[in-house]
Amino acid sequence: MGGTEHLAVQREGATLVLTLNRPEAKNALSLPMLVGLYDGWVAADEDDTIRSIVLTGSGGAFCAGMDLKALAGKGMEGEQYRDRLKADPDLHWKAMLRHHRPRKPVIAAVEGYCVAGGTEILQGTDIRLAGESATFGLFEVRRGLFPIGGSTVRLPRQIPRTHALEMLLTGRAYSAAEAASIGLIGQVVADGTTLEKALAVAEQINACGPLAVEAVKASVYETAEMSEADGLAAELKRGWPIFDTADAKEGSRAFAEKREPVFRRA
């Protein structure tokens, strides 16, 4: 099913689970991890039997940011992936969801540290759950660095600007409760249960019409920076054809017959 030594891939029904798997480094980003992530996004896009994606981390952490030494491929670790990065110099940005948006919904299941590059990847996900003890933050300015994974652009569009600027300019840590209060995450759940809860959300999505789900997601992002008039026109253009699909007709029949629909992406 793919994956690399730092990125585990598994199927849970119609959900593809991508697990950042470098627990000894709190799942800091490495070249093998980035290659595995990118391949996972592409696999989900290309496989119509996959209806949702869950992104999580192993060992009680989500992601502690970029490991610059590992990304440089120094030593044996990651050296075998150097050709992939040379062939596609944009690969790491696609992996981090800066320059790529999967067409399937992406649900983040966060435990422990989700800081620096971890918080940046988080902003590319669609639905976000976190354990009570999770920690968030963009620490780059504390090290004289810039959060170049997209945060100065995305964060003020996802949470109120005053909160975005405080997070970006102070470099301080945020608890899960505070992250939820400013809208960075959607749900706080008991520690150790985020993957289970995320899979439950994924199952709800998987039970819906996949063509409708993908069109709704695309419309939300496509119209985000449009005027209301342009956004409504774009929504109608994308949404109206969904009513002519076999899935839409099946949904209507199932409702009338008081049964669960069986969608076939048609």
C-alpha cells in the first residue's frame, strides 16, 4: 500500500490513514516522511474507492516541525529519496499541503506536539480533532526563522487576524482548549482517542455521496476569496451538475424508500 520508513499507510474501509511515523523525533518532518506524504495524497486522489483521508502521528505526537538535517538527506537516512526531490523540487511543499489540495476530505487527528511545521500542515487539512493534552504553535520567530509553510497567508484566513498575529509574532505554545477557542481546531477529545474519533467522522463522510462531498469541498475553497456574487455564480456552476448524477437520483430514491443509499460515484 505504499508508505516509507517514516510514513505508514493503511486502509480503514473507504478511509486512507496516513501516519507520521518517526516517534523518536516527535515525528519531525524528514525526506522519507515528505515523500510518503506526497505519495499518499496522490494515491487518495487517484483511487475512487477512497472517500476520505485521516492524517495522524505515532508515539503520542503529531508533528514537531521540520528536521532540517533530515530534509537535507545527510547520512544514510533519506538518501535514497534524493532523486525524487531533484525530479520535483516542489515535492516537499505538496507534501505539506502548501501547493497541493487533495480532492478528498482530510481529517487531522492530533495528539501531543503539533508545532511549527506541524501547525503549518494542519492548516492544509479540512477537519481537525485534538486530544486534550495537544500543543500547538508556530515557534519559528523564536528561532529567528520564518513560517514559510503558508502560515502568514492561511492562518489569518482561518482564524481571526488578531489571534493569527499573536500566534505568529509571539511564537508561544497553545493548548488544545485555546486552539479550539480561536477556531484553529474543531473538537477537543480525550487523549488517546483522536484517531478513533477521526475515523468516526470519516465514516460519516464516507456514507455521503462522494461526488457531492468532493464538489462541496472544492466550492468552499474555490469561492473563499471571491466576492459574494462571484462566489454564488461559481457555486451554481459547480453544484448544479451534481443534481444530474446517478448518485443524486439514488439519494432521492433511498430517502423516499426510507433506506440507506448506495452511492457509486456516477
